[in-house]
Amino acid sequence: MEEKYYEAQVFKDLKISDEIFEGYKFTDCEFENCVFESCRLLSCSFSGCSFIKCTVMSLEAEAHSRIQYVEFDRCNLIGVHWEELMPDGAFAEPIKGFYGCRLKYNTFSEMNLKKFDFTGNEISDSMFADCRLQESRMKGCKLEGTEFFKCDLRKADLRGTAGYQMDIRSCKLNGARFSFPEVVNLLNGLEIEIEY
């Protein structure tokens, strides 16, 4: 397989659907106003890249595809399974940041997102499973239909968030910050009755 390498390139207004990308390597590249729909990545990597006003829908990543220090600014990210894009090694961060993004039907599984700042993003109908989210900031995020299972949320800030579901029996919550009345919904998993 021949590797296709791009460094410090700018890609604008691409509209690509149902394509297979194999052996592509992007370093410090910028994608602006691009749409990637139902694409498949095979042995591809994105390092230090930024996506601005892009839409990524139903992405499949296989065969050692990964992202590293990638940031997303005002993007629509629909149906992305971030754990499929984890880089090799324990210290590399896959995602540098989300800024004003809309994420729907995303999954984050077994990821280290300690101290990650999700503020200003909308994350709906998504799942965080077995993630390290200690000291993360989700203050004021829209989390409609988003679930947390077996996550470490110690000292996380979820004040002003709404619509999420959390398995408080499996999550670590010491020192986490919540707002009233949303915090009352945490008790739903305990199958108890609350009278107001």
C-alpha cells in the first residue's frame, strides 16, 4: 500500500461521500467547510489537524487509523465512534478540542478525557462509557439524551447542563458539581420515589 502524505495543506469546500481512504497521512492540515459522509478510513492518520465548519457523518475507521491533537471548530459530528480513532501510546491525546460543535450519536469509550473542556458544545444522544473525565468541564453544555456509564467524573463540572442520564452506581462522582433541579434526575437509577 502506497502512503499518501500531506503536510500543512489547506482543503476547502470538499464534499465527499461513500469513499474509502487508505494509507493517507495528514499532518498540520486544515479542512474548512468540508463534508465527509459515510466515509471509511483504512490505515489513515490525522496529526495536529483542524476542522473548521465541517460536517462528518457516519465515519468508519479501521486498520490502525488514528487522530492525534486534532481540533474541531463549529463542526457537525454525527455518528462518530471516537474510540476507533485512538492513537497508539498512552500519552497521545486524540482530540485537542471541540469549539462550538454539535455532536450527535457519538460514542466515547475507554478514553482519557481528564480536564477536557466541553463547554460551549451540544452533545446529544451520545454515550460516554468507561471514560476518564476527572476535572472535565461540561458547564452549560446541552447533553440531551447523552448517557454516562462507568465513567470517572470526580471533580467534573456539570453545572447548568441538562438532559443527560447517568448511572450513578457505576460512575465515580466524588467532588463533581451539578445544578438543581437536574441533579435530582441522578436518583432515577436508584428506583426510589421523591416527593416535592
